[in-house]
Amino acid sequence: MTDTTPPKRPAAAPSGVADVRSTLRREMPVSRRWAYFDHAAVAPIPLAAARAMRQYAVEACREGDTRWLTWHGQTEQLRTHLAALVGAMPEEIALVPNTTIGLGLIAEGWRWRPGDSLVVPANEFPSNLVPWRNLARRGVEIREVPVDDSGEICLARILQAIDSTTQLVALSWVGFASGWRIQLAEICQAIHNRGPLVVVDAIQGLGAFPIDVTQSHIDFLVADGHKWLLGPEGAGLMFIRASHQERLDPLMIGWHSLEPSLAFEPSGQRMKSTAECWEGGSANTAGLIGLEQSVQLLLELGANQPESRIAAAIIENVAQVEDKLLSAGFAVHLPRTLQHRSGIVGVSLPGVSPTKLRQACWRQGIVTSVRGGRLRVSTHAYNNSEDIDRLVQALQDFQRE
């Protein structure tokens, strides 16, 4: 079995983009075989996460739950790290299985009245549409705002859809197909000026770009860890601003929702006053322990810093992908302005199915996806010029066939 013991991490965060890229790449053994450009789907996990999850499995096998307090301490450390990552307080963070669950808890927990409305862009990933559409059965009007093919979220259209009945506006930080990254502080403040609160699906940006829920005026934020956070599937977070927690009814409550949760008293009635109340019962401990290591690694590399080198490395990669593929005759689809770019690039070749492009990449050891009728290339900070050259070469070889 391949040794998954991680290399020793540096005592201080690397100072430059090149240092961050090489440090993170050493933690990502996937790069030994694959040019991996599918972080917007499911990312590989770093060595440290694999090691932690393997250790959990061994301990659970050999020791049963005698190590439970240690595992619990690791998940609480994750809560603290996630709070640091998004600029929140630990008591505002709930550990949830995935984005869908988090959005569903908000959608169903809000105290809707017949005639209330919600505004959401029409091009959202189903996880940020289905829970809201499902509220029609409760008399809630769902206003889906049209979005151009570019994926640009037009603030004026959002504001036009808001009136006195609008309770919430739900937005993705980054479009899953277009890669369009909204400027959260600007758009959230404008929405607040009209009255509603803002729910952000952050799964396509969190870990890649810095975010501060306080400075950005975000009310609720949800994300799974298996994309840009480089964590395993089934482990994520839900941020509920402390001042809003009393406005959201807790759903799927259980023993872990009670205070104290370890009393296991059938007569217990006092609910926790923190976001933990929404966690309900037993968690995906192995996944949370793995995610804790991934988030810790990203924090060590400065992922939460305003001038994030991880974000800078991703933007550099996107520029290389754009330049080299345009030179090779491919159409490249991404926002023109840097402030709206993410790690997602759409690629197309006139008259050619994007599925065939993906298959051509796969045969050459390059992992991509197809979304929005295009080949989707999603690059993280550890991808380098060699990975990008492999991608371009594979697509050029396909052209010549």
C-alpha cells in the first residue's frame, strides 16, 4: 500500500504564490498520475486528510468508541477552523453533511407565511433551487430571476424582483457552470437595503477565495467540503448569524440538539443556543476528521487572508488556461474581469460534443467535467504549468485526429 504519511509542514505559511503552489502540491499525490481539473465536482483529498481518516478507521476497528472524546475534540477543532476560514464565531457554525441539507434546513426552518416570496437566480445548481421551489406547497412565491448565458448575476434584476413580501434572497457565490463570482459585500448590502436577508451557497468558492461573512453582510452560508476545501464528501458547514438563530426553527432535532447533549436524558427539553442545535444527532465523524485536516492545511497556506496566495495561484492558472487554449483555437468562456473570475473555465470547440472533449482528456490522464454544454476545467492552486500543458496538448491531439 502506498505510504500516505504527509510531509512535514512548514512552520510558517509560504510567502509567495510559487511557494504555496509547490507546498500544496506536495500534499496532493493525485498530481503524480493525473492532471486534475475537476475541483468543481469532487476534489481529491490531501495526504493529511487521508492519514487522519485512516487513523480514525483503525482506532474505530481496534478500540470501539473508547476514542470518542478524542474524535469529538477533532470535530470541535474543525468548527473553530471553519469559523476562522469564514470570519464567524464557532457558535455560528453547524457541521452538516452537505450543501443540500444545509439549504433545506434554512428553507424549511424559516417562518414563512402564505404570500411571502423568495428571490433566486434561475441558473442555480439544483441544490439551491429545489428546496426553495418546494416551498410553493406552503404558499411561498419563488421568483426566479433570468440570467444571461455569460452567467453574470445582474444586481439590478435581483433588486427589481424584491418587494415587501420578499423574506430571503438565495445566491451562489460562484456559478457552478459559468464560474461567475459575485462581489458579496456589494450585492448583500444592496439586498439588505431592500429588507430581505441573504443565503449564500458558497460551495464553489470556499477554500479557493477568501471570504468574511461579517464584512460581506452574509446572513446564512452553506457549503460542502468536497470541492475547493479538498475534503471528503459528506462533511460541510452551515453558518447561521447569531442574531438570526431565533428566526430559524430547528429541524431534524435530536440528542445533540439538547443542552447538555451528553446527558442523554429522555426528559431533556432545553435546546442549545448555538448553531449546534441544527446538527441533530450522530455525525459523519470520519469525514469531519478528514475535513479538519484539509481546512487546517488551507488555513496554514493563508486561504482566509485578504491577499490569499491560494486565490492568486488559481487566478494565474485560469489566465494560463485561457491564453494557451485560445492560441490553440478553442473557445474559452469565463468572466472578462478578474474580480468575477473563479477557478472555473468553460471550453468549447465548434461542432464538437464537450463529452468527446472530456473523453479525450481522460485518455491522457486529465480529469475534467461537462457542465452547461461545455467542457468545464476547474483548477486549484496546486495545479501547475505542466498540468495545463498536458490539458492543452490532449485537446490539440484530439483536434488532429
